[in-house]
Amino acid sequence: MGKLDGKVALLTGSSPNIVGGIAEGLADEGAKIVSVDIFPGFANGCAEAINERGGEAIGLVCDVTNEEQVQATVEQARQHFGGVDILVNGAVIFNWAGVVDMPVEQWRHQLDVILTGNFLVTKHVSRLMIEQQRKGSIINIISTAGHQGEPWNVAYSTGKGGLLNFTRSVAMELSGHGIRVNSLTPTATDPSEGKERAGRWGVEWPRPRPYTNPRQGPGGNARAGSPLRTLPSPSHYGKAAAFLASDEAEMITGFDMRVDAGALAKYWIWDPSNDSGP
Ligand SMILES: NC(=O)c1ccc[n+]([C@@H]2O[C@H](COP(=O)([O-])OP(=O)(O)OC[C@H]3O[C@@H](n4cnc5c(N)ncnc54)[C@H](O)[C@@H]3O)[C@@H](O)[C@H]2O)c1
């Protein structure tokens, strides 16, 4: 018996990394999976991998910024599996650009994927949940960069910060229908699982990024700065998402679950790598 037996989960941004790991975590608890990505290799690769593990999944190609495509995707999920109980919004594009030098087209495109994509998929999945009177669970994927001031990542940080309050607003709006809306905050993630999954799916990950920028992300040693001295993997997020999506979390809505090895609780001056503990 899994926590999510009989439930259907639709996930966006199903690359072999974080959402691929969450999809496997939900499937391992019994959920049927609809894996959605703009890149066919990731939509279908995720579904095929779950079917090979003994689960039940379909892959659908969709640009989450296009409302017609989103509507058609939700309708295909309804036709195939009867409806949707769980939504995980994870589609994203990365770009290392700061406020002074970022072209406005890049700003609009990145926020379109992060904010508008989340809005459109939530809009059409929650309409279906309401129509079918399903007490669903919606999980928006944030980032520690959505809680803190990360330089040279202005659109990403802004979009992810926006999704924190999108979560609370939509949680209140849908509460009368028994639909719970929460967020899950990952942080710098161990890439080993993503690479292993990409090998298993027979795809290249990470894919080439739409924008190239001379900056390559934050400096520093993420592992050394982690209070737990190690970085989370997608399977850790999968376990947390399975809990949030399950009836065990029936009284939890409007909440942000941090699966960040303690990163956001850390006092900023403290350096865990120089402290061996009591
Ligand atoms: N990797 C990290 O260290 C990290 C840390 C914190 C939070 N996150 C968050 O976790 C989630 C997944 O991150 P990841 O590292 O697996 O990223 P990823 O780049 O591997 O996956 C993102 C996926 O979104 C898809 N996508 C992009 N634009 C789309 C569109 N318009 N429509 C549909 N799909 C689209 C991409 O094709 C890709 O498969 C994101 O929300 C990200 O912000 C990642």
C-alpha cells in the first residue's frame, strides 16, 4: 500500500533532475504520473522510466506559457487517467543575469515560464479538480534563491519569491474546495542522481541553456556551507512531495516545506565547515 494509491499526479518540467526524481517518488507511493515538459525527450523519458519501474505514466509535450497547450494537456490527462489529484509545478529556465545588464526580453521570458507557467497550469488543473470535486494537492517548486538575495540571478529570485506568495494566495482561494496548495523549497542539489537518471533515460542532461552568460552562478562551496555538510538529492524532494500530496498532510496548506539541509535556517556568519560540533 502506497500513500498515493489511486491518485493521479501531473508534474511540469520533468527533466531527469528534480522533477524526474519527484515523479519517481510519487510513483513509488502508488500515484499514476503525467510528466509534462516542453522537451519531448524529458516528457517521454520520465514516463517511460516510471513504466519500466512498474508504475503507470504518460508523457505529454507542452509549453506551460501557452494557455491552449496547457488546456489540451490537462484535458489529455483527464481523458487518460480520469482526472488529476496532485499537481507539481516545476518548469523553469535558468539564466545568470543581473538587473544592470539583463535584456528585458530575457527577463520577460524567464518570468513567463516561472510565474505565468505556474499560473496557467494551476488555473486549469484546479478548475478540473473543482469540477470533479477532488480534494487535490498542488505543490509549487521554489528555491532557496526565492527566499534570499542572490546576486546576478534577478529574474529567477524574483519569480521564485513571487511563487511563495502565489502559493499562499491560491491556498486561501481554493481552501473552500478542500484543495491544498503548498510549496517545496529545494536548494543546491547533488547532481549525481540527475546524471544517473539521464543515463537510464538515454537523454542529455543538463540540456543547452537558452541564454549564455559569462557568469556561471554563485561562487562558494555549497557542500561546505550546508549545515548538514551534504547536499540534498531529488529523491529527498520526492519523499517530501509524497508526504505533502498525501492525506497525512490533510491539515497542511499555504505552507513552504524546506528540504534544504538547513540552508535557510543558518546564521549567515556561521561557517559549518569550520565547526565540528559539540
Ligand atoms: N537544480 C537546482 O539546484 C535547484 C535548486 C533549487 C530549486 N530548483 C528548482 O527545481 C525545479 C527543477 O529544477 P532542475 O534543476 O531539475 O531544472 P532542469 O533545467 O533540469 O528542469 C527544468 C525543466 O523545465 C522544462 N521547461 C523549460 N521551459 C518550459 C516550458 N515553457 N514549458 C514546459 N517545460 C519547460 C525544461 O525543458 C526542463 O526539463 C525548478 O523549479 C528549479 O527552479 C532547482
